[in-house]
Amino acid sequence: MALILTFLGKGGTGRTTVAVATAKRYAQEGKRVLLASLDTSPALSLFLGETVGSQPTDIAPNLKATYLKSAQLLEESWEELKTLEAQYVRTPFFKNVYGQELGVLPGMDSALALNAIRQYDASGAYDVIIYDGISSPETLRMLGMPEILSWYVRRFRQVFLDSDFWKAISPFAQPVSSAVLSVDLSADNFTQPTNQVNNILDDGKAAVADPNRVMAYLVTTADDISLATARYLWGSAQQVCLTVGGVILNQANLTDEIAQSFDPLNIHSVPKIPAQDWQILTQALPDFSASATTAPRSISIDVAKRQVSLFLPSFDKKQIKLTQYGPEVTIEAGDQRRNIFLPDSLRGKPVTGAKFQNNSLIISF
């Protein structure tokens, strides 16, 4: 399993520059590195001095880079879908639709990129995968997909099976489908493919929540807007359970005011690199591996106290909406909505109070 590392910040703060420097540093340390970019503009190729393709391209010893081109990823995923369909459905209906014909729907890019990263990780060919997204909100939505999709599978599958509609048609659906379509529409037939999806989503959620597997760093300049954006992204990252390991202050000196605004994160100032002198920048980068044990965790649950604590820096209580539906609590903050599936000991217990303390929302049951 690889360490997956990404960088969050306002556009123009040097996220791609820092990503390239980080990839070079890990490669120099002997790690097998893949630098993957969803931005298919020529920028990454210019930074690396090599033409990067849609398949991992050799850049230097231990270092490869690739563009995650959505159309090609969709074509590959479509073939995988048809394979699964043939495995679980007796009369596949996607077999005559070809991946080369498909257009990429808005928002599909992130899902395709996440699946590609999952496959590169599962290949065992890399020790470190560095992801350079088009924008930081897009990156957070991508990393939050396992949690969001698992909620849809969990809630809507059961809602459908429990619905009066399904109860009314189920006595007739199976014999008719077997006779006419040769398709098994019994509820049990959903179990295998649904469990396979759930296993993938559970693995994804566990990886994002584990700082030894997935981690982000904030990148900012001393500009007020860049600093405010970095703080907002810090809080938003907690909503997808993503650990933020620290801050990289690009081309600026650290002040007490900046340090206080990101406390308790460590802040590392990096200089402007003259004429693509990457060695200066790689030496100024922090020890990313050390951050896994020191960075604040996004959630903690104290069963004895009947409390759930969410670390939400940059937000206050007025910006947070809390709702409860059965065994889950939903937290809305910024552009993110997070569903927390409660442990058995708290499930069914109503929320008795919520307070905001030390950048954390503490919910009592």
C-alpha cells in the first residue's frame, strides 16, 4: 500500500510546484513515486522537462508521472463495468455500448480519478502516490466520495427493498423476469455485487481516515486571501475525514499571526526556487512521515461520556448545521456534508447538546 499525498490551497499559491518537488524528494530517497495530475494542461510536462502521457511515464530514477485523462479512464472503467455485469446479470444490456462512444459527464472526472488512484495503489508498484488536482474543492469532493457513495448504497438499497413498491411487485418480478429475461431479481441477488461495492467503499473510507495512508498539506502564500482559503480548506478537509499534516508557506516568512491562525499545525517556509533549482525546494520541505502521528484527528468518539468530537477549524457554531436521522448524525459545514454512523452504544440515543470548543464541535447524547 502506498502513501497518497495531496496539496490543498488557493490557485496560484504553488501547489503543483510543491507536488513536483515532493515527488522528486521521495524519489531521491529511493521511494517508488507516481505523480498523478488531473490537470491535463502542459504545465506538468513543462515542470518535469519530459512529455507526460496517460500511462505512467518514466521521468527520473524511481519517479513516474501520468495525466489522468477522463475519457480514457472512462473507457477502461466501462469495460470493467461490463465484466461485472456479465458476472452478475444473466442478460447483460450494456454489452453493445462501447467505451469509445461515451462522453464524460460533469463531475465524473473525480470518480474516475479516484478509481485510477485506487488501482495504482492496489498494483503495489508504488510507495508514494502524489495527486495534483485541478482545484482543492474538487480534490476534497473526490476523497469524500467513498463516504458519500456508501451512504447512498446503505440507505437507498434498503429503502427500495423495504418499499411498498418492491413488496407489491416482488412476488411477480422473479417468475416473470426468469421466464422472459432470464434475470434473477430476488433481493438476495443484490447481495453479492452490493457487498463488493461496499468492500471497495469501506476500504476507501478507511484509507482516507488513516494518516499513514492518505494525507494532505496546505499550501499558501502570505496573501490574506490565500491564508483565508487555506484555513477554510483545513476545516473542509475534516469533513471528509482527511488528515492535514501541516502548512507549507510558499515564498514568505513566518509571522506570529500566521502561526497562531494555523495552530496546532506545523508551518514550514519554503523559498522561491531560482531557475528551476529543485534541490533548494526539496531540502526545504518538511518530513511528511512525521506528521502522521502529530496531526489533529478529525473525529474522536468517547462512548463512556457519550460524546462525539469533530475537529472543525475555521468554522464556528453559527456556520454548522446538525441533524440526526436514526443511527446517523449529519454535520453540514462549508460545502461539505458528513454523515456519522454512530457506534451501537450511541445508536438510537437523541442528541442532548452540542458546543463548539477549541476548534471542535462536541456532540453529546
